[in-house]
Amino acid sequence: MNVFEKDNEYVAHTYKRFPVVLEEGSGSVVYDEKGKRYIDLGTGIAVNTFGYSDKEWAAAVSDQAMKLSHTSNLYYHGPCADLAEMLCKRTGFKKVFFSNSGAEANECAIKAARKYAAEKKGPDCFKIITLENSFHGRTITTLAATGQEKFHKLFTPLTEGFTSVKAGDGKALTDLVEQGDVAAIMIELIQGEGGVMPLDKSFVDLIANICREKDILLICDEVQTGNGRTGALYCYMNYGIKPDIVTTAKGLAGGLPLGATMLGDKVEDIFGYGDHGSTFGANPIACRGAISILERLTDSLFESVKEKEKLIRDSLKGAKGIKGVYGAGLMLGVDVECGGAALAGNLLEKGVLALTAKDRLRLLPALNIPEDLLKEALDIIKETAAELSEVKS
């Protein structure tokens, strides 16, 4: 059997895959099993921070694999401590819990918020407010936190205690808070799976002020927006706020599974021995990979990300079939007349890998994608969007 047949026979049918078998890549270029070249604007959904097989990352990972591959968290090891120190010193957070994924990082944040509220205000204070159109993961609890009903059906009953309000609806948010049983407010500053929708700064400021005044924890889910993706180390920095908890994953380890929950002053010591744990969290190889990534997330790189965002916006502005560009940095959603899914499918045929979010085309290229490759891909996007727009009309 070929790869398609084996996958269909033996892999659970949870993914609607593009009809391509990827075989090897370097930087922002990847090849399929037939040798066809693709410019990748998806990076494994914002995971391959510096593209495929980045040499510096690969050297760090390989070196660690030959020294110490796994220890469990019953023992200390250097890469875990070094990475935690780097994250704390660059953000001002006090402690980090490492896990394997964004959903796990969010689970940890939820547990921290509920324990904090229970200790401060009593066991009846456990509700967490999230936003409609949000996405926080696929576990039963993070599905409950996700403000999209389509993800809930077939999996009820979900974990209780979550309520979603419409982004921007300050009155609804305030009314919920006034009930007095809210432990935390959990937000994505840019709703990625929700269509790459940035939150308005005035609404974010309102949330931050409410949390400070009411001693409610503010959790920022930066699973996708973090690690340089939006032109800052973490997206909350673009908004000028300081959350109590920040979660991240995806691009943190540049291609290896690693999640992190960063804990601020109020919750730095909220967990005691046995309160939480992870077998694979803080794996030495994943941590070394993350150190390699974090070392290169510099101010000059962030400026380059912003310049590439401008290049994309300027290139697509006014192009036929393109209605608008949303997001920040290299996390952008493109509104197209033909629909994101149709455009992504046609781009695949022309050698460009792109994603979708709701009905938009979603662009998540490597942070160091060469400008010439980016321009080549943008030309193909414009050409294809125009062709499909003519067909639709």
C-alpha cells in the first residue's frame, strides 16, 4: 500500500488532509514524495518557527539526543532550568510549568486559576469567562473553555464553569463579573482558529482593569500568538498589559512538542507537590530545541517580522479577489471572495502551502522566510485569487 492507503487503513480519521505526502524540507521550502517543490506559508500551524530542518535547531536537538533524551520530572536537568530562566527573565513571570501542548498548557492555567480563587475566595468561586469565537484546545475542559458550539456537540457533558461572551461586549463581561463567582478571564489576543481576529485594545484594557480591581486572574492564551509570531516575544506585549498567566506552545520548541504555562506574582507558588504533573513535559530534547529558538527571538528579528507583515499587506492590498488582511506580524488572515478553502486547495496545486481559519486564508510563514520566497508566494496568491474570483463571478 502507498502512504495514502496506509493512512486511510490505520490512522484514525480525524484529519481532512491535503492530498500530498511531504518528504523533506529546508527553511521555507518543502518537497513531496514526487519531488515537487512547495513554498510553505503554514509551518505546521505556526510550529516550525525557523522553517524545516533549521541547522542551528537541528544541531542543538541532535547534541541533546546524544547526551540525555529523557529523565522524567523526578530528576533535575539543565535544559529545563535554563529554559525556565530564559522565559522568566524575558517576560517578568516568576515560574513556568512545562507540558507537551497548548491544550495542556491551558489545562494547567485553568487549574492554577481555580486553586487560587478557591484559596482566596472559597470553593464556589470557580467560573472562568472566555470569549465567543475562541479556541483553547480539544480536551474536554479546554473544549468547554472554547467559545464555539460546533466543537461542543457530540462531546457533552463538558466541564462545568465556563461562560463565553462576545468579544467587545463590555457590558456582558461586567455583568458576569458582578455575580462574584469568577476565578479568571481567559482570552486569545488574536483569535486564530476563529478567523485570525484581533481583539480591540480598548476591550483588552477593560478586561485588564476589571481583573486588577476584582482580583480576578487574567489568562492570555498565546499558544499560537507567542514566540515572536506577532512581532513581539508575546502578543500581550503589543497591548501593553501584564497578564497573571500566559500559556504557549506551537513555535516554542521549533518543531518538537512543548507547552509552557508562565505564572506571575499572584500564582507563582500556587502549586504544591503533587498538584500537577507531566511525564513528558520539560523533556530535555524539547527544551534544548526551545532554547535554540528563544535565543534567536531578538528585537531585530521582531522588526523583520513587522517588515514582512507590511510587505504582505502592501502586496495584497487592492488585489483582485482579496477583500482584506487581518492579524499581526506573521499571523495573518486573508479575506478572499472565493473562500479560503478553495484558494488553499488551488495554491497547493501551484506549489504554495497555506492554511485556513473559518473562511479565510491563513498565513503563518516561518519568521525568517526569505523575502524573495515570500514575494514569489504572494504573486501566486494574487494570481490564483484573481482567477477564482473570475470563475465565481
